[in-house]
Amino acid sequence: MGDRLIFQLGTNNWQRDGEFAPGSGILHEAHHHAYNTLPGLRCYSMYPSRRQRFREEQVRVFALDHDIPICESISPTSNYRWHSMSDDEVDAYRKRLTDEVAEWIDEIEDGTGDRFVLGIAHHGFMNTVVMRDVIRRRAAAGRGTMPLLCFVHGTELKMYVNEKRADNPAEFPLRFLAFMQREKIFDYADPEHGVDVVASISAEQIDALTAVFPEFPRERAVLSHNGYNQQVFQVLPDVYANRAEVLAGFTTAPPEGHGEPEPVAPPDGFDAVVAFCGKFADWKRLDALLRAAAIYEQHEKKILTLVIGSGPHEAQVAMHELVAELGLRRTYIVGPRPQDELTTLFNCADVGCFPSYREPFGLVFIECMACGTPVIGADSGGPRDFVTPEVGTLVPETDDRQELARSLAAAVTTAVDEDWKKTKGPVAQAYVKEKFSVTKQVADLLAAVDRLT
């Protein structure tokens, strides 16, 4: 067929067959489709899932009989941690994934007559090791070689930092950082190194990677701001105009044993809506937003808060109980939602509020802005790269959750009083449409790889 072939190996599932996907899974899928819009290029992808079982021409599922392994303690889709796996289980996972990837790549090349020119591993952990192993195996079999791009997402770096810090050895024993160092995946000076180019969604993540692996050359790390799916996230004018009716069609998602679902419809109505979307992890600081809601719910305007996302049962219970403890009257936890429903909810909002601590990038900010909704975050991490006064604000970073809550509350009331939805919303939408399309992201990324390899 005469096309250049790219192979992507994802760490998380795509959002299909009713299975909710975390951000890196959504990004992987978006990149897959974007690569396949570029002339002379075909992308093939594999990702793990416990639930999904299918094979398409250009997509395959790595079937699991357990949840997807995760690097952190909390994920919206899994509680199955790499640290809970024995060495034998990790080795078996690595071998089986390597075999499936290598066999499929050979099958594709044999069937098409084309050759793979780039391997992409999402996350700088097991997938990167597997793709390096596949490339070595192919070279030994006389099938040639190809450069390896590692797309770092952040959770694996948090794991390495926690292991290196050694202040919680029960949860993060020094294990996988040492494993990656032994494998020399990021040791570019080694003749048999693994990674040729690193890409990350924020400058802060690149700094974090090179701090953990100083042997990797900083000049081979590429900043690749996340793109969003323009076919999904967009302004829906009729939604905002009829949002009371639209929101009433959504129901809450209380944890088991804590009440029944109820519609998002406060008895006394509402004047404005704040939207949060994220997993219930401590660094997402949902608790600070809920404490902020306790302040801004006293405002003369009736401000409603939508909490979109989830986490382990105990985290769900903790947030549900905090809502009750704070006496919040217009705060609704609606659980994780597919992208089309998330688009609807962002369109209903007057402002999106995502107060994460050192958010690796903040795709949720971009998706919210694409829906014509300004944003509020904390002054740390990836959002520093793109949240300007024209599209929203970043409140001062602090370890004091109550102080953070006060800052968030002040920002929300300002956004509502000044009608940022009207003044900043259109600017936010135009800004991300110009700067953050997925197609532009992958095209720029390929240009950088071509330059460096």
C-alpha cells in the first residue's frame, strides 16, 4: 500500500462498550484517529481491557482477567496496583504483552508489505519496556528497527517520585524505579537504550522525568500540549438556553448504601453552575472545591455545583459524607460520564473548576473551554501553560485546603458576578480551537520525531 506505519501501545482502555475511560485512554484513541487522517500514514493501536473483547483491522484489545494495573493508589477505573503484583505476575504480563504486540506487528507487515517506522508507548513504564523488547526482537529476526517514542502522562512519574522519596514504603516500596533503571530504558548513552524521544503534555512533566532519569537528554524531550476531540467537545447553544430542563434529566450517583439517585434539580432553582470533572484522588482536591461550595452557596445568586467523576468506594463515601457534613444544598455528584454527556454538562456550566495540585496537563480544562466555558484552576502544573486571564484564572497554590477553598470561592463568585461565560467563554472556545486540535498535536509531534531521529 506504500504507507508509513505507526504502532501505539496504550496503558488504559478506550471509552467503548460502556466502559469508562481515563484521560490517557481518551488521548490514545484521539491520537489514533488523528494519525489516520494524515496522508500516507496508518496507525495501529493496542490497549488493555478486562471488559472489551474485539479485534478490528487497526485496533486490538489486550484481554485481561483482572483490572488494568495502575501506578497510583487511585484511578477512576481500577484499584489493581502494580505494587500488588508479584514479580512473577509482572514478568508474565510483560511477556504476554510483548508476544501479542510482536506477533500482530509482524502480521500487519506481512499482510500489507509496508513497514513500521515508529513505535509509541503511552506512559513511561511497562509499555515502554514492552515496546523496547519488541523492537529488539524484530531486529534479531532481521525485520529492521524503528525509533521509540515514549509519551509520558504523569502517573508513572508520581510512582517513581513516591518510591524515591521512601516516606511510604508500605504503599510505594522501592521496586519499579529500580526496575526501570536496570532496564536502562531512559539511558540514552547506552547502545541498547530503549527510548529515543520523550513527549509530554507539560513542561513541568518533562522536568519531572529528567529529575527522575537525569541520564535522558533534555533536548530529546518534546513538549506536546494535549489536543481535544473537536468532533465531541463544542458549544451547544440550545443546551445552555435550556439547562434547567437538561440537568433535570441527569441523576446523582451515590455510593452503595448511601441513598438513592436523585435528579439534578434543586427545589429553589439555580442561577449559575460550576462543573468539576476528575477522579476522586487527593491531589485533585475535590474536598477543597466542596468547602468552597459551602462558601459560595451563601452568595445571593443560587450557584449549583456538578461533580463529575468517581473513585474507589471509600473515596466516594468520603466525598458524599463531606457534602452532608458541609450542609451543601446545590451540590450534585453525578459519577463518571461518557464524553457526549460530559460535553452537555460543560455546556450547562458557567465555569469549570479543577483545583488539582500540579496537574500534569489538564485536558479537562481544554475540553471545558471548547464548550465555551471559562475555567478556574490552581497556579501549578500544566494549566500554567495555557490558562490566561482572557479564558479564566489560576488561584494561588497552597497546601492549606481551607485557604484554597476561600480562593476558589472568591474566583467562582467573581466569575458568576462578571458573567465570564459571556465575556471569557467565546474567547476560551476560539483559543483552544486554534491551539489545541488533536490533528495539530500529532502532526507537530511527528515533525519533532523526524527532527530528532
